[in-house]
Amino acid sequence: MWPRTAQKEDKVIAVLSISKGDHIVEIGSGSGYWLPWLSEAVGDRGRVYAVEVEAELVADLAAFVDKEDLHNVEVILGTYDDPNLPPLPSISP
């Protein structure tokens, strides 16, 4: 697993109440710092959509996702007006 830092990543993920199988979106993924923890939190059946609005950052994110083998992360080029998300699974109560 990835090294933990003073950011207390595990505690942040726990507060978000992410469950295995969830589909979640990170708007403004930047360098992808949180993607390994988000990927682990949703597990093999879940999905993380990492959205950025700058093409260069999207290319860097895609390279990071490939390097880290984050198979459940999809990198998306969004715009300031539209994150360009695919249809997400419906939520039933």
C-alpha cells in the first residue's frame, strides 16, 4: 500500500463513509494524490471517476493511474461547466 503521511488518509477516507462497490467522483483530482486511497476504498467492484479540466493534468493523471495499476479509476477530461461524467448507477434507498 501507499505510505501514510501527516494527512491521515485512512481517517479521511473513513469519514467519507465510502463502501466497497461505490461509484464516486473526485472533481479536481490534480496530481491524483487521493486516488490510491479512493481506489482501495471502493474495491474491485467500485469505480472512481477522476475529473480534471486541463488536458495536461489529465495526461499526467492517466499515467499515474497506469503506473499505480488503479484498474477501477477512470480519468475524465471535464470542463468548468460539465464534468463529462458517464451515466452513474442509480441509487436505491
